Amino acid sequence: MLAVSSTPFVLWERLQESASSLIMASSGYAGGNFMKSKKVTILDVAQLANVTKSTVSRVVNDSPLVNDKTKQRVWKAIEELGYTPNRTARSLALGKTNVIGFVVSEQQISDVVSNPFFPTVLKGITTVANREGYNILLLSLSGQDIKSYREIIQRHTVDGFLILGGPSNPKLGSDLDKLKVPYVFIGKHDPAAEHSYVSTDNEEGGYIAGKHLIELGHSEIRFMVGEVKGSLLSHNIERIAGFKRAFDEAGMTFAEHLVVKVPTDIESGYHFMKSYLAKDRPSGLILSNEVTSMTCLNLLIDEGIAVPEEMSIVSFGDAQFFRNTRPSLTTVSQSVEWLGKTAMELLLQRISGEVSYPSPIVRKPEIVLRGSTKKMR
Amino acid sequence: MLAVSSTPFVLWERLQESASSLIMASSGYAGGNFMKSKKVTILDVAQLANVTKSTVSRVVNDSPLVNDKTKQRVWKAIEELGYTPNRTARSLALGKTNVIGFVVSEQQISDVVSNPFFPTVLKGITTVANREGYNILLLSLSGQDIKSYREIIQRHTVDGFLILGGPSNPKLGSDLDKLKVPYVFIGKHDPAAEHSYVSTDNEEGGYIAGKHLIELGHSEIRFMVGEVKGSLLSHNIERIAGFKRAFDEAGMTFAEHLVVKVPTDIESGYHFMKSYLAKDRPSGLILSNEVTSMTCLNLLIDEGIAVPEEMSIVSFGDAQFFRNTRPSLTTVSQSVEWLGKTAMELLLQRISGEVSYPSPIVRKPEIVLRGSTKKMR
DNA sequence: TTGTAGGCGTTATCAG
DNA sequence: CTGATAACGCCTACAA
């Protein structure tokens, strides 16, 4: 269980119970003394209940040291006025916002449209956030930039960061550590550095994918990875290492040209693959993400290349997603929602101080077998 | 152009320019007097620069009434200390947060995984938000509940709401109006009420879809719409009205059974359609959203039903999305990204007071012809 | 052009 | 158990 204080939500729950009176009070107020619905503060409540702000504050925060009689009186006043505590003021006083910054590079937010990774991880995050009373603030930064993080954390806008993995500055982690800013990387497995991150074991994933195809008797295997500005994402570099390990283990020789870099946007990716497959027709294909996979699948359909008869396909990504493609794909499962959930939970632990040391969580990937891979005849 | 004040960002820009010194200062500080990197406030800057808080505040907000010399001194101090204004404090003083609440029902956030509508509209929103210096706070509510909105707006957490259309309380709009809360509905076309919303003309969309199939000579046409808790979403009710109009206009008789309600989740939707098509095999099908369409497409592939030879398909949704399905689908285009952008722009205008009256923006849908529809022989 | 002082709405620390 | 009172960090008349 997370040791997050639940006091701020007591009020909420109470208000829920008294729906009708609340609505009445509010509209009565709006049409009454004030044209521009003046906001009711803790002071208004205090006066109406004949107590001081302090007492109201205690009631609202469910402090035990307040008389039941007074408590009732205060609650009545609260409901009558339709009072809701001002979060901003509370944040200022407490130095805590109950908001998590979800950092997504602009590149990623652009890809978002077609890439199911983002919404899936977001679902995981919000699930936990809602449960624990946190909100998610969407932050799209230029990414690499330590200064931006610094800015934002100092503005005291958020209690911590969730950073969607990607090609970010390698020094970012230690910089954030230095600033004592709670953060967790999502999907950025960095065995070299001792940072906070949640990820699947990409090296292992690459290994599993390669091994699977090798065991099925394929020898002409290509690993197609997305290329961002001419270079590879770190998780893909690891997967390639695992892919190579599978070759080594099988006594097969690995070569550079087995790894094919493809553009990540659908349009150019499609054309690239089309011309690639015209020259080189492997029997096994590994695809590094959802977009690339969909693009490739479309191409195979358009070209009339049968899966798995003519070509076996293994994809990296969310297993659920690839269940609903046609054909459905054998996939090295990423558990993207788990990624989001776990990252959020870890972050909350760091914020509450339960965990202060760097705490990577790495999950072994599994391969989900479906109809897209087949034994070589 | 939007009349949003740009003052809060002056500081940001300046800091960007002096990257190196900033980093140095910050780490120097952290390792210096304070173990727990004490936050530097406007007061620290004031003292170092030998002025008062007021002056620093003016400098930071780029006020013209401050001497150039002092201005320089203050900036120097700011950079030396790595000062960043505290957003929470500023919000409290100003009564403005520069944050927009993006309200998504829990239902929607759950569907998110497979539904490209959400991320696409989000992209539109963040594009404008980033440009105008706003951040997006993700709010997932139980949806219908006016009390929740009231709560959140009163907590002064956001400057306005973007509400993702759906089965929300019909009174919600007027309730929000009463509370003088800036808001814009996205995708909720409600000709009856005079509220703020951005939408495509759903009635027209339904009409176009129906007309298209009728003109191709189809007479056995079904409209498959998602069913949420046994009832239809408002936009679908409108589309059905348009669909009916197309029938009326063609002198064909419309009947209830032409509208088929299907479960919105992939699993049960698939099974439902499967048993439905076993009994009733129309020649033309209209599908109301991305998920339903994908589900249906998968079924058709699995059952070996050829599109468009045996069945013509028209889908509602993002045109770009349906370009990348196989087969690609003739679609009544929603311009989902436009929806997000426009909604955000409208909301900002309402916040700044440029637009105070209810201001619906409705866009006529277009039909994008692709290979999934074909003349009846 | 700059400084002073009060306020924004809450919470926390002391007294009583 | 309850009430003053001082933070929290910034903004903004009003003075000087």
C-alpha cells in the first residue's frame, strides 16, 4: 500500500453525499448577492459556523481534535455555502501540489496519433493516479533539456516527473538526482546508470525474438527498427544486442545488415519497406514497434505476401494490440499498461519518501505466440 | 491571434539563453550551504540584487517601469541563483493558473487503449496549448456529475474546461454557464441548447453516409452504432436522424431495425456482429466509430467476406486513420485534430473574455472515398 | 523609478 | 478542544 495521505479527500467524499443541498446552495448564491459568483473561502465558512479558520481547516482535513458538535456545525456551513477548498492555496501552504508531470517529448506527442503506446501507458498512469488522488499534468518538452525540468520543478507545479523514455539526454537522470527531484523513467532501461526507471528487459526481448525465429528454422532474419534522426533509440540498441546473442548462441554469424533502419512515420516507412523487400526477401522479420508493424502488415497485404506462409513476423509491443491486428501477430509482450501503472506507483513511493535510493524495476518480457510465425519447411 | 498575456514567459526565454551558468549555479548551490537544495525565492534574488521583491517581480514580468541598470543587476542575480518563479504562488496571487482541465469520462479513458480518437484530439489540444503557454491537466470524472466540475473549478485548479463529448448530463452546459466557468464541449453537437462546443455536423454526416450508399444502389443498409449502457450517444442519435433523412429523400422507407446497436468493447462487439451477420447480411454497412470499424473489419476478414465485393463499408471517424486500415475505408471525415485545436482556441478566447456569448462551431463533414464502397450490380 | 504594505486562501505552531 | 498569528511566494496599489 502506498503511504499517501488521504486527508485531502475527506471533504470531497462528504460533499458527494449531500448532492442536492449543494446544488441548491450554489445556484441560490449565484443568483443572489453576487453577479460574478464570488468564491467562497474558508473564512466565509468560519464566520457562518461561528468558529475560526483554524477550526474549519481542521474539520475539512478530518483532524481528530475537534468537538463533534462543532464539526457538525462546520459541515453544515460548508454545505450551505457550497464551499470547496482552494487547491492552489493549499499547495502553496503545503509545498505540495498532488500533481504529477507526465513528460512527453514533442516528437512523441506528434507520433501519438498512430502509436497506441502512448494512450496505453497513460491509462496505466491515470488508473493509479486517480486511485491515489493525483492528477496528471501533460508536459511536452524539447526533451533533452535539463533546464526545462529544472524550471518546472522549481515553479512548484508538480510533485514529481514521469518521463516517457526516448532519446533524452543521458545525463538527465543524474541531474535530476542532484536536484532531489522525484522522477521515474518509463521504458528506459539503462543498466549502466543507477536511476529510477521502469522497463521491460529489452536485451532479453531481442534475444527471445531472435531465438524464436531461429528455432523455427529461419536463417534469413531481419530486425527492422525505427530510426529517429538517423540514430537508434536506446531500447532498440539493447534489443539488437539480445538479437545478436541469439545468433551467437545458435552458432550463427551475426552481421550489421541484419538490422534494418526504417523511418518511423507511416508514409515514408511504407515506401522504404516496399523498396527494401523488393531487393531482399527474408523469411523472418522482427518489427520493433506498433507503427512499424502496422505499416509492414499493410505492405504485406498490398503486395500479397502471405503471413506466415511466405514470411514469419514477430513484433515488439503491446500484446493486446497485436491480438487485434490481421493477421494477429506473435509478439514479444511489453505490458505497456503495467509499465504506466508501475512507474506511477514507484514515483509515488519516491515522493512519499518510502524509497529514496535509485530503484529500477525491470520486467522480463514474454513471447505471445500467435499465427504469424511458422516453421520453415 | 489570441490575446493571451505573454509576460509569464519572459523569464523562461531569458533562462534558456544562459544555460551553462544556470547549471553551474544550481549544482554549486546544492553542494554548498544546503543539503536539501532549498528553493530560491524572489526574496533571495531581491537581496542579492539589492532591491526589493517588488522590483524583482517587475523585472521578471518585464514591466517597463524599471531602470535598465537595475534590470540587468536583477537578471544577473536571477541567473546566479537559478531562480524560477513559483507558479503556485503566482496562481494564488493572480487567481489564474494557466492550466486547462481536459475532462474525460472514466469510460473514455478506458476505451483509450484502442480508440485513436482520444490521442488525436489531444494532439490538437496540446499543439495550441503549447503555443499559448498553457498546460493540460488530465481530469477523469464520473462524467455526468455537475458537482465534480463545481468542485474542481472552485479549487481554482484550472482556468477552464475542455470536455470530451459523450453521454454527459444534458444540464451540464447551463450549469457551467451559471457558474461562469469557461468551457467548451468537444464533439458534442447540441443544436437545441446554446452552449459552447466544437463539433462536426453529425446529422449531415449521417445523411452523407446514407446518401452515398443509396446512390450506389444499395437498399439493404445497416447503421451500426456503439451502445453505451443500453443507450445511444447523442452524436449517434443525430447521425441516425441524418441517415433517415437520406432514406426519406430517396423515397425509401426507414425502419428501426436498420439501426443496430453493438457493444463498444472489441471482444463482445466481435461476437455480437458475428452472430448478427449470420442472420442478416446487408450489402451496405455504416459504422459509427474507429473501434467498431476495426472490430468489424477483423470479422469480415476472418469470415472471408470480401469488401467491397460482398459488402460496402462506410465509417465515421478520422480520415487519416482509415487510410491506414486494410482495406482502407470510405469515411465520413471527422477531422479530429481540428476538433481539438479549435476547441482549445475557442476556450482561450472565452477565458480571455474575447468571446462571452455561447459560441458553437460546427463543421460540415466530408466524405472521403476509398475502396471500401462499390456500386451494386 | 523604487519601496512599503497588504492580500490571495490554506495550513501549522503556539498559546489558552 | 479552539483561537490567534505567522508563514507559503508572489503581485499590486499606493507612497515616496
